[in-house]
Amino acid sequence: MAIQYPFFRTAPIMKVAGEPPVEWVDPSSGHRVVRLTQEPGSQSLYFHQNAFPGSDSTTVFQGPRGLCTVNIRTREVELRAHGEVSHVVAAKRSHRVYFLEGNTLYEAHVDRKENRAVANLPAEWTWGAGLTLNADETLLAGTTTENGRWYTEAMPRSRWFSALFEAHLPTLIYTVNIKTGEIRVVLRGKDWFNHIQFSPTDPGLVLYCHEGPWHKVDRIWTVRIDGSGLRIVHERTMAMEIVGHEFWNPDGRIIWYDQQTPKGKEFWLGGTVLATGEKLRYRLNRDRWSVHYNVSWDGKLFAGDGSSHRMVAKAKDGKWIYLYHPQGGELKWKRLVNMANHDYGLEPNVMFTPDGQWVVFRSNMHGKVHAYAVEVFYNEA
């Protein structure tokens, strides 16, 4: 059975007349925005999936015809793999992209335009969410359920999240040796494992989460690929506290996350220093809260994808792509893109380019879904 994606949400189509512009300057911020994709229905990757295969200017996206790359400077698009693919992640150094087609794991070489099969995952692995590549680019890791049927075809989409959480199916974390195709199981359990991410510096350390309603789980964990060193990163300190949408600092020292104490009341960009357990927090006004945060590759800036009034922060003016700058224990912010016409049923999922000059995101602000990029041009002075 092919690995299934019941949680993939197709963006709502908004009634905005005309073709999306190719380029414009946002009058609210003065920042240049470019449309990276040509075909409606094209999306950039999830916020913590590396989308840049060894290049500042080339990024990966998923389009109607398959897996594509686009040059941010020239907007030239190339098709890399036909058909429906999933679990896409790019190598940071070696100009390669990895993805699943059904249960077969592939490697695509961006420069040589060659694809090869790396491994065939077991047919009974019926669901998964994302791949991650380790720091020395020798191993991939992922999560899956084993022999579990936790939903029905007639189940409303709104029930899928709670249904998987409540099912307590046998789940696991696995690794795949890129050279040999060897598959190993790292960890088994009956919690819903998700958001798997290798450390950017330690090739044997994995970050993952116990997925589910955030106020019901101690969410963020790390484990070594031999199954040792299982560790919780943040334990809740009060009723209804939530942390989530975790991601690594580029130096591998800190794990960052959205933190609310309690849910919907106080908003923070939180972090845990792994070596010491020290907690870091930057307070955010609810209008400046974002569904996802991300960090620049040099660790100096953060970006956020904003939110709508229907989300947990109930923001009155939150529909923006934000740039955040840590300064003196505070998080200074700047608006990059006005997202007033974006339907947050599709989450924008911001990510910095490796050179820090652009923030890439997905949006339906002009009707159909496309991938976009906004220039940062941040001046610390």
C-alpha cells in the first residue's frame, strides 16, 4: 500500500480576478515580492523541510506535474520527477533531493538530472509525514505507522487529527542508509511520532514530536539513531501550556518552538538549550504571533507566517509575513508581505534562503496556490 497523506490540505480557492502578478513591491512594507512558480497549485515545502539543494538560488517545490526546482533569480523552472511524490527533502551540500513515490524512496541529482531508487519501504508502513537528512548526508529518517487502519473514507477531515491521536497505533522512527538502502528501526511506540528532524550538526541525533492536541502531550523529544539517549526537550509547566512547530537552530545547540502559557493567553517564541536545559523566551503580541516560525541559516533572524482571526491568537491584524530580530531579550518585528487576501486554511510555511536574502512561502492571496519569495534586505543598524 502506498504511504498515504490524509492530512494534506488543498488550499481554498479565493475569488480574486486576474492572473497573479509575477513581481511587485508591497506598498505596506516596501519589500519586493516575486512569484516563483508558473502553474497554479504549486507549493513550497513544509517549513522545516530543507528545500535548497546546495544552492542559494535554487529551491524545490511540488507542482501539479510533479517535483520541480526553480531558480529564484531567473524564475526558470525544471521538472525533476513526474507524478505524485511526497516526503520531499533536499540535501544542503550535495545538490540532491529525496522523495517518496508510493513506497519507493528516490534520490534526484539536480545538476545531472538523474534519479535513482534508494530503497523500498515495507508495504505495511501505511502512513508517514516527512523525511529528514542527517548532517553528513549519509542517512535519511522518517516516521510511520505499522499495519494500522485508523480512519475511514467517510470520516470528515476535521476528525482525522483526533482519530490518529486516539488510535494509539504501533508507530516507529526509521533510518535509511542512502548508499546501501539498509532500513533500521530506531524507536517503536504507540504515540503518534511526527515532525522528525535530524540535528544540523550531529549526524546521529534526531528531533521528533509526540503529535496530537498540544495541551494533551509533552510534545518535543530527541533520540539517538541507535535508540539511546531518549529525552524530553520541554515538559509543560502549567495546565493547558502548549509548545509545538519545533525546529533546530542552525548550530544544533537550541531547539525553538511556538510556546503559549497557557494556550491562547501569552505567546512566546520559546527555545531550549540542549546542553544545559536553559529556557529561552521572546514574548510576542498576539497580532505578531505566527503559525510557524523559522530561523535564518546564520541564526541571526527569524521569520513568521502570521495568522488569521480564526486561529488560536484571535489576531485582529495578524495576516502578514513577518521578520523578527532578537535584540536585548526582545523580538523586534517588521512586516514583509501583506497577506490580507490569503486564506489561512493554507499555512504559508516560511523559510529563509541559505544566503538570508529571501523568505520563501506559499500563498493563495491571488486565488490559486503558488510559491512566492520576498526580499529581506535587513540592515542591523
